[in-house]
Amino acid sequence: MTVNKLSNNRVLIVLCEQDIEDINGIDFDDGASRSRVIGLTRRACRSSGIETGGKRVNIEALPLEKSCYLLVTVDSRKRYRVKRAGSGLCCKIEDSSAFLSAVEHLYRLNIRCGKNSAYKKDGAYFLIFDYPSVPKKLKLLLSEFGQWQSGKFSAARVKEFAEPICERNAVEIIGRRLV
């Protein structure tokens, strides 16, 4: 077995015929064989100084007549786990005047729940309500000004990548200044 470190996150493993026999062959449809190959790649990465713990590892295999090349790529990007992904409802409003009108209407209707926030991204504005559901009347009102984002990760993506305007009590704080 030959291990070559290609970069900070890539290792090339060359298995000769004897190495393949030692691990009882490589059959990627067999779970035990896959486990042996994964263990082999972890040891090779560790010996090359590449840490695989908690990272996504991609293994590409090129079987030849009497040998096998394994290219191991460790994804070094940091991964985040979204907590309670389905707990926020997100409404996207395209321009500032419609956003301010929507907030003013909510404020005048005395909808001042403490679990709402406002964000801005790429010229659009987002109102996020951290509740599993909102009243139908509220949804209909906000549908006049914008559109509801579908998907359970939309609110989490907005919170992560957009610029916060008001992270708590957005309707109360912004609405008070509008009236």
C-alpha cells in the first residue's frame, strides 16, 4: 500500500494485489468490505496528517487489473446543524415600502408577539415568526405584501446569511416608530 498526500485535504492510496487480498477483496456492495475500506482510508489520512473526525469524506475508487487507486477527499468546510429547522415561518417582501406597510399593519392590528424578527438580503426584506404556525388572518395579511417562503430551512438560511434589522420584537420596535 502506498499513501501519497496530494494536498491539505486529499490523499491518494494505491493498493497492490497483495493489499487487496489482505483485506479480503474490495466489494463496495458488501457492508463489511466497505467498513474495511473506510478504516483503511482513515488510517491513511491520519498518517498523512489529515483529520477526518466529524468531516465529510469522499472516496473515489479506480480498480485496475491487479491494483486499485483510492482518491480520498476530506471536505474541510465547516458544517452546521440547524436546530429546530421547522420552527420558523418566513415571509419575503420585495421592497422597503411594502415591508414598512406590512409592519405598520401588523402593529396597528396589535400583533406584537415577541418571537418575530426582520432581516434584509439582496434588496428583499424578511419577516420571520418563530412559531410552528401563525393565524390564517396573519398569513393572508402578509400575503398581500409578500410571499411565504416554503421549505423547513428557509427561515434558518435567512437568519444565517441575511443582515439582521431587528432580531427580537421586530413588529413592536419598527411599528412603534412608524405610527
